[in-house]
Amino acid sequence: MAERSPGDPRDPLDEEAAWAEIVAGYGEQPSFPAKDGTDEQQPRTDGPAGKREGKGESPAPGSFVVYAPGVGPRDWSAADASDDDFDETDEGHFTPPEPPPLPKADVTAKFAWLAVLGGPLLLVVMVILQQPVTWWITVLGIGGFLGGFATLVARMKNDDEDGDHHLPGGGAVV
């Protein structure tokens, strides 16, 4: 705390009284349940937020609830749903339809992916096994990656192949 000059006309600051006033403003500390699940003593609910008698009442405005470790509101989980939970007005559970099968890849796409993934993998395996990386292994690894990548990019489907020529920025197509 800052000290005051002797010529200051105000009263000297009583630090102990200020701390006692701050601590008194917080009210009583709650007691936490013992490890066996029983309360050692009932927590007091009177304090600066006001008195509460019943457990069903909501806390007074400006107050807060302190939970013991392991018993807070986030430790609650909902019961599993069953068919008995639904009545005539409910639609029941949603079961999504089976997704369509994946399209079959042609041979060129398979070899392009093999080159894109296999080229760098070949170089990594040679380094891990501490084998000499000769010029032909380097050409095979780097060339395989670049060739496979170029093949995949060249075979990508562009928007002109759809048949519908939309203006750029024409909005969503439904």
C-alpha cells in the first residue's frame, strides 16, 4: 500500500480494517461433503446475498453456488433413450439411408496415387534403413511424386464438363 505523507490531512489508512471489511463482504465459506458422501455440517446460506431457508429456492441475484469437486452440474449424464420414451406424436428415431457406393477408380488414377504416395515413401524408407540413396532412387522418388501429382491434377474434373455453363458469381445452384 502507498504510504501517506505526515502532512496529509486525511486519517491514516487502517489496512487491517480494510481487509476485515473485504473478507466480511464475502460471507461464510461453504462446507464440503466428506469423502464418504455425508455432510460434516450444513453450509450456511446467509451472507451478503440474503437469507435462504428452503433448498428449492433459487439463489439470490449476485450470489453463486460452489460445488465440491466431483459433484457439479457437469458430472450429470442423461439416461439412455428407449422406445418407451416416445408417444404417438413423436416421429421416432432417424435412421439415415445407406450412402451410395464409392465410385470405381480407373487404373490410371490408381497408379497416379501410387506414385504420389510411393515416391516420397521410397525415399523415407531408404533413409530410415540407412541405405545409400543413389541417383536412380532419387529420380524414381521425386519423379514419381511429380508425375503422379501432375496426372491427378490434369485429370481433375473442371466445371465446364458439367454441361451447364453458369456465370461466375451467379449465386447458388439448386
